[in-house]
Amino acid sequence: MLDILRNFFDTLLPPHPTILSLRPETPEKFLRLYSTKTFQNCVTLSSYKQGIIKSAIKANKFHNNTHASKLLAKLLEKWLFSLPEKPTVFVSIPLSSIREKERGYNQVDRILTNLAKLDNCLIKKLLIRKIDTIPQTKMDRGERLNNMTNVFAFIEPDIDLQSYRIVLVDDVITTGATMSSAHKILKENLPAGTEILCLALAH
């Protein structure tokens, strides 16, 4: 019965190919794509060259697909469980207010909110993007670095972060310019010695 209904709605409103490609995936099965590496002082959890990873990133980012968000959150959960136990605050790379209003959401926040309810883990907004930058997809590394200079500003937290691990999260890292700029602002404004980790779902 469910298959009949799904086929009916697929005919009526054909889903995007990226969403269709994710249907066979379960969170547990998706973990086969988990593979950590380090790039530009950032831990990455999977390869963007993998077709299913690319589909999940795009379905979450451009199509507000909850299934994709849950799949990507599963990678993040696995990584978190590999760390020493410590209170953790997740901070997403912020979009500009214009871009977030157009899209209706921050795609990284969607992943974070689909994490399992974990003890000692919080999601906090510690950064804002004060400049609406030009999209970086067609820029080279030098242009991207210049494009990200002084883009972010710090928001004073409503809790004492002294004892927390801070995890700065983005969905995809390419040159590392965005992550580097955001990390710099956090480091300048958080207490000395605060553990700050940079994490990307894919590279």
C-alpha cells in the first residue's frame, strides 16, 4: 500500500534525482561511507567524490530533505563517539541573512538538529556572517581567501564555555577558506585554551 501511494505521489510530483538515489539508504547502511581524513586542519568525515555523499549533501542543502539530514547526522554521531567524552557545543558556519532568508534554513543546522539526543551536547549560535559574500564555487583559492576576510563576527554566548569542546561544522570543505576565517574569529573571542575542532561532512 505504501509503495502504491509513493508511486502515485512520485508521478504527481516527481522527486529530484538526488532524493530518489537516497531512498535505499538507511542511517546504518550509510555509515559504510564514513572515512575520516584531515584537510587544512579540518577533520572530514567522507568524500564528496562518492555519489551518494554528493546526493545527500545536495538533497539536504537545496531540497530541505529530512532523510538526507538524518543520513549525514549519522556520520557526525559516529565521529563524536570516537572522541574522549567531554561537554560539546556545535557551531554551524552561518549563512548571510539574505541567503538564509531565500533558502529558509541553514543546511548545517538541519543536520545538527537531526543528531540523536546526546548528553552534554549543545547547539549554539556563536557566529554571524556580517557580509553577504559572493558565492565561492567558481573562485580559485586566492580569491576565496580574499572573499572570506573579516566576514564573520562573534556572538557572546549565554553560557560559560570554559569547560566545553567547540566543534565548528560545515557540510563541504573545498579550499578551507571559510572554515579558516570562522575558526580565527572563535579563537580570538573564546577563553584561552578552549578546544576548538573544525569538522566538515565531506571534502
